[in-house]
Amino acid sequence: MRSIAAATLTAALLTAATEGRAQAQPPSPAPAAPAPAAPPAVEAAPVEKAPPPASVAAAQAPQPAAEDEWSDRLVIDTGRIELRPPDKHAVRFTLHGEYQLRYRGQSDLRLQAPIGDASIDKLGQNQLVTHWLRLNPRFQFRDNFALVAQLDVPTGMVAGDRTQRVDAARDPMNDPKWYGIKARHLYFEWNTSIGTVRVGQQGSYWGTGILANDGDHPTLFGDYTNGAITERLLFATQPAGKGTPLTLLFAGDMVLEDATARLLSDRDRAFQGVTAAMWRTKPAELGVYGVVRHAENDRTSTGPLTPFTESLTVGVVDVTGKFNARVPGADAFAYGSFEVASIVGSTNFVRGNCGRLLDPTKPARDEKVRSFGASATIGAVHVGRDANRRWGKAALEVEWGYASGDADPCDGTTKRFVMDPNHNVGLVLFRHVMAWKTARAATIAQDPDLVGRSAPGVQLLPSNGGIFGATYLNPRLVVRPRPWLDLKGGVLLAQTTADLVDPYHAGALGNLRNYDGGSSRLHDLGLEVDLGIEGRIEVPGVVINVGAEGGALFPGHAFDDAGGHRLPNQYLGNLRAGLHF
């Protein structure tokens, strides 16, 4: 199922509560039968700390870490501008942000043709240009109050080939609209003597980002976009006193937009209660949160005289942690992180009795939700240094992940777990191939020329690039021969965790087949190889990024079609240009 991304607290917010009034940093689903909604977590526009700069050039440069201090920028460094911490004697307005431009070239992907139109058996898109301008204004009144916003304007597809019959995707890329606007965050933050209060529209990020992801955290390969946004009232506190390791968080949300709910465009109503705890020290942290989410959608069966309401109630438990440690006898760090999530509940968004899938007005038992996902990363980074800074000279890490699958969408239990699309692993397999195959299946299943009315929950079928029903191993390497130059590579090996069944085939056509119409019992998803290069150029006031990345997927037999023909090798390349200011 599409994972129920639990709304919760982020590391940045917990840091804010830990540091009290002195520093308040903003913290931040796909069915085997289509799965229900996923709650987002906590986070706002990313605001990174930096010492007060002596000049603009100093402000834009990566800041040197202390001799024994760990920094995530040793592994992934985009050159993003860091903010100075609040000053208890100053009132300050800042406007930082980024502009990113992408050109993408890719193989034309084979997809299942709609019934009666065998000619539309490809995605139809070989190249496109996209861009976004993200603005992060912040008004800070001493160290007491802050008004924080984040706005994407403009954003969208500038030019390129249009996709065919994948309209069910969140971003179908079928119409160039370079002038899009998205208001992401606008919230008020108040640091009191007992904790931090935050009210307003906020983003979310928790743990490794497999469930709750704000769409604003860079990854080694791929881009970040969209993300979970909620209208939230939040309180975070340190019950044992300022500077102690334990932080508690409580929040109530109305979901504006996330992976499975859109209040404004689709009138999806989702509400959730969040409680979370984090034990944090400099070398390690451990966190746990729980979320209860209830969602409702008003639908009609055959017209306005046959209304019905879909509903979902789930509970989420998510445990996460990370560590870093100096390697004895070497200028290096070992580091690691993990996240484990379990989702339990019930819903009638999905009707597991496939015999009744096409008649949502008939009474049926609620579908049970039972899904599980996890990820773990371990790595080491060698530190380089000169007179002005320290940087990660070479980093090697390995990530393992698991998302439960659903081999039988008709058994009354939704087991399919989908990681957030912004948890990027590679460039091709999940973000390209699986994203468009699930989007084509969902589009066909909703085609009014083929079905009188679509099955309940089919709108939640597209993965939109999220990892679902699969386990994978992803070793990655980044080498920096100079502090400003990244050479990166990765290998992705993946297979399904259950038979790869297309719910459209199961529900509408009555057979258990994969997304290409072939056998669902072949589990090998294939091998992907990714390479990239990126440079950061520092000029007064900005950091310019230029680079390229590409991936090649050698598909496994899980993509064989009804005739046993393998999916051709898939290739994708990105030319990247942007700046941080």
C-alpha cells in the first residue's frame, strides 16, 4: 500500500527545543490494491546554522567544523547558504533560496497499452526541461519570535516531449507550465521559557525520510520536490530542562497536501494527532513517534444521487536513530542511520473483495492495513583539510531498504508499503520505470471509455517514484579531489518482496499479472548503475552549481511482458545547473 507517512517531529525542531530561546531552527502511499492516505511529519523551510560571517563570501562558503565535530556536509554538500543563528539583541530579515534548472534525456519506456489502442505502448517522452525557484524569507525578532515562509515561484516543466496516458501521476509532465506557483510554508514560531510553539503551514521531515519528507532535503542522486504540508499547532519541550537530551513533541494537524491527500484540489479531509520523543546527544540520537490519522473523501457512485464516503483510520509507529564516531588513528568518521515504520488500521478506500471492486455502493468489510518499511545506512568518510575548512574527501556508504509488498490485492488486507518519493535511491528504477508503470495502470483503470466507474482507491495506485514492495542494496561512493568538486557513483540491486501484481489486472481483468501483463511471480527488478559529477563555484552572494548525472538500468525478469520479452535497458541523464543565494 501507499505508506501512511506519519506526521511527526523533525530533528531540526528538536534541536530548536534543545537550544531553547537561544536558537530555534525550523524542523521540518501505493497499494497492491491502492492504499490509503499517509500523514506527513513536521518541518519547515530548511534553515541551517552558521557562525556570523565576516563577509558575504564567508556566509556563502561551507563553514569549517570543529576538530572533533561531525557534519552531514562531509557527505552531501550542495553549497546551500547557511543562516546565522538568532541574536537576542537584533531584529533581522533574511531572504535566501535557490534556483535550479534541469535538462533530462531518457529512453522511451515501454508501458502497458490501453485496451483498444495498442499504439500507445510507450511513455512518449525522451527529453524535457524543468526548473524551480524556491524562496525562503524569514523575519526574526531577537531570539523570541520568527515568521517563516517558503514559496516555489515559478516552478514546473518548461519544455519537452509530452507523456502519454499517465494522467494519474502526481506530476504527469504532459503539459509545459513553467509558471507554476506553490505556497509551501507560512508559520509563526515562539520560543518560550518552557519550549517552542509553532502555528501555521509547515513542512515535514523525520528520520531518514522514508515516511515523512518535506521535499527539501538533497540526496546524492536525483532531486527533491513536493513534500508533506500541514496546517499545524505544535509544542516541543525539554521536560528535564534546557540542554538535557530528552525532547518531547505534541502536535495536531489538518493535512493540506501530502502523498495521498490534497485538501484544496481533491477536497480530501485528513486529520491527525502526533506525539514524539527524541533522545539526542552529539554522537548519537534515538527517536520514536506515534501518529493516529483519520481521513475521509466524499465520492459518488454513478452521480450526485448515489453519494458515499470513503474513510481511513490508521496508527503509525516509527523508530529512528543515527550515530557518528571518529575513526581511531585516522582523520575520518564512521556514521550510520536507520528507520523502521509499521502501519496498522482499516479503511474502505480500498475494497479487497475484487468481486465487488466495481460497485463501491455495495457494503463490504473494511480493508485491513498492515504494512512495514525500513531502511539502514552505514558508511565512513575521510576528512580533507586546508587552512580555511574541512570537507569530506571521500565517503563510502551502503544503504539497505525494505518495503512490504502485496501479492494478493483481493484478500482483504493491504500490505503494500511505499516510501516517500523524496527518499531517492538511484535515478531510473523507482523514480522513472516504476513511477510511470504504476501511473499508466492507474490511468487505464480510471478511463471512462473502459470502465463505467473506477474501483475505490485506484487514484492512490501511482507510486510517483516511491520505493514500494521491494528490498534493495545501494552502495554509494563520493570522491572530492577538490573541496568544490564531487565525483559520485552508485549501484542499485533490487527485487520484489512479494509477487509483483498490478491491482488493475487483478480487479478489472481478473488475473494476477505484472504491470507489463507478464508473470507476477518473477521477483528480479534488475541492476542499476549511476554516475555523476558536480562542481560548486563561489562568487559574491551566491554559490553556483553545475554538473551532470546519469543512470543505466539493466531490468530483471519482473518486467517481462506476456510474451516473455524483457524490458529493454533503460537510460536516463540529467544536466544540472543552479545557484544558492
